[in-house]
Amino acid sequence: MGILDQFNLSGQCAIITGAGTGLGREMALSLADAGCDIVGVGRRAGPIEEVGELIKAKGRRYLGITGCDVTISANVNDMVQQAAAGMGRVSVLINNAGLGGSGRGKTLPELTDEDWLSGIDSNLNSAFYCTRAIVPHMLENGGGRIINVTSGWGFRAGRNNWMYPIAKGGVIQLTRATAMTYARDNIRASCIAPGLFPKTEDTSILENIGPKQPAGRIGFLREMGPLAVFLASPAADYLSGTTVLMDGGAIAAGLLPAGIVPNAAG
Ligand SMILES: NC(=O)c1ccc[n+]([C@@H]2O[C@H](COP(=O)([O-])OP(=O)(O)OC[C@H]3O[C@@H](n4cnc5c(N)ncnc54)[C@H](OP(=O)(O)O)[C@@H]3O)[C@@H](O)[C@H]2O)c1
């Protein structure tokens, strides 16, 4: 097998949560370029259908599952059943859906139970539910690859920034627990920690922060695709339980200690 053949995902099928926008969309398109069929999952129909058209135009099979809230385990269980029924073997799961910002800047006593639960649901419980739902299918079908998406916030804390860093730290541990538990079942779990990449709603903020980054810029969405392809591919067969930072050196630099100044929202 030639070196580039090891990155070929032909015959594989990946479920990607939050596939319609941002990093999830980019990873879906890149996996499709590498030969993978895709199950795109999200709540809104528009983005999931739009990315589906692009994937089908590449000659891949595509199943869009919309109205699926991955913070609700019954939705997730249904989604995995639909994916297996529609596509056959699912060999890759990318737990990408997540939501920053919930309750950020509130002091600890101000945080409500709802703030706490919504942050943990969106960013940690969702990945746990998807992992729990797909593992039996992977065990029955010879294994698989689970790729979680954490954040630089999984490695650091910020003043009055509770749920997102705590949940994203949990995602790193979910990755390790999955990797260790299924290490002998050909299920590999890895994790991507993005630095700053543009999101539709806050591009201008990120552009302002970009020049302060070690690389002098934020990430381009297209830069996330090759890493996802690698982690999903046979080239990463011996890689498990680890988290790969894709952040232009931000964590290495200790950059963006947002919120360390007392009373700053950060
Ligand atoms: N962009 C960055 O700089 C950055 C940095 C570090 C980490 N990350 C992480 O990378 C991941 C993707 O972020 P992004 O920036 O690409 O965000 P994004 O553009 O807002 O995409 C998030 C996607 O997840 C879906 N989603 C959110 N909550 C969901 C739910 N409960 N059920 C089903 N789908 C849900 C959304 O679709 P619907 O709303 O239609 O459901 C959306 O397509 C997240 O886990 C985020 O924490 C991003």
C-alpha cells in the first residue's frame, strides 16, 4: 500500500454531528473528498441539506438527519439507528456539535441550573450519548474510529467561564475512557482541539484576535479537514486516546488567558 493510500476512506461511512456549518461542514467535505460516505446531523434542515448537495456532487452517498438534538439521548439513539439502516456499516463518528458561550461572564452564584446543564449537555453529554449509541454498532461491525472535538478551553480555565472549559475538559477524558475501554476491539478514539476558527456570527471578533495569535492569524476552516481525514484513516490505526491541538501554537504560547483580569468578561 502506498503512503497516500493509507488516507483513502473509500467504502467508509462517517456520522458527523453539526455537519452543516463551520468545522463540521469542513470535515464532512474533506472526508467526502477522501472517499467517505457521510451522515450529516444537526437540528436545522438548511445547512444539513446544503452540505449534502455538495457531498453528493462529489459522488458520495449522503444521508442528512435533521431535527436531531444531540443533547437528547433518545434523539441520538434514533439517529444512529437511522444511519445504520440507511447506510449500512458506520465506521467513523465525529462528535463535533458544540456550543460555546453559555452563561459565560456570570459569577458563580449567578449561574442557574439551566446554564450549567445546557453548557454540559451541548458540549459533553452530546458526545457521550453519541459514543454510547455507536459503540455497539462498531463492536458488531469490526470496530471504528471516534473523533471528538474539544477546544483549547479543554486545557485551560478562565475567570467566570465555567461550563465550556469544564465540558471540553470532559471531552478529552471521554476520549481517553473510550480509547482504553475498547483498545482491543479495534475502536480508536481521538480528539481534536481547535484554536480559533471563524464562526459565522463572530468573525469580526476573531479577526481582531487573530493578529495576537502566535501565527498572526486565526485558523482557516479548510485547515481542519486534513487532520480529520488522517484521524479517520488507516494511517492513524495506532493512534488512540490522544488529543491533537490545531491552534497555530496558541496553547504552547499560553495565549488568550481570557478573563484573568478581575471583572473582565473574558
Ligand atoms: N470555531 C472555533 O474557533 C472553535 C474553537 C474551539 C472549539 N470549537 C469546537 O468545534 C466544534 C464546532 O464549532 P464551530 O465553530 O464549527 O461551530 P458552529 O459553526 O456553530 O457549528 C456547530 C454545529 O453544531 C450543530 N449543533 C449545535 N448544537 C447542536 C445540538 N444540540 N444538536 C445537534 N446539532 C447541534 C449546529 O447546527 P444546528 O444549530 O442546526 O443544530 C452547527 O451546525 C464545537 O464543538 C466547538 O466547541 C470551535
